[in-house]
Amino acid sequence: MAELTKLSTRHIAGIEKGEANPSFEVLYTIITALGTSFDAIFNPADEQAEREIQEIAGLYQACPEQGRRIILAANRAMVHEIMDKDKSGQ
């Protein structure tokens, strides 16, 4: 981790042991090196959802503009349908 973040091993060890609190900049550096997000760190129960969102975002970004418009419209329609059924108790 120290090598990836360019931080000293002593600093990383202190953070891991709870002996040091990282600054925002250090925390950002660590999270970036881990290839994750603040949400995944602070809300670990949401980690699976975060991976799924990242997958969806990657698929969306891989599409040409016309495909993106279709994906967005289809997803809006599906979410509205799901939410309408949930409100009606079906």
C-alpha cells in the first residue's frame, strides 16, 4: 500500500492500527490506490451495489451516443414501472 500511495510504511501502519487518522488528502490517495470509492469504504454493506453501479456505468459508457439514449430511456421506464407497482402493493 505504501508503494502504491507513495506514503511511508510507518504512516500506513499507523492508520491500519488506528493510531493515526488520515487527512482527507491521504484518505483520497488510499481510496484511489484501492480502486474503490468513499461510499464503499464508509458504507461497506453497499459494496455489492457499488460494484453493480460501476458495471452499469461501464456498460453505458461503452455504448455510442444513440445506444446511451436508448439505455437511459429503457432504464427510466423500468424504474417507473417498478416504483409504480411498489406503491400499489403488487
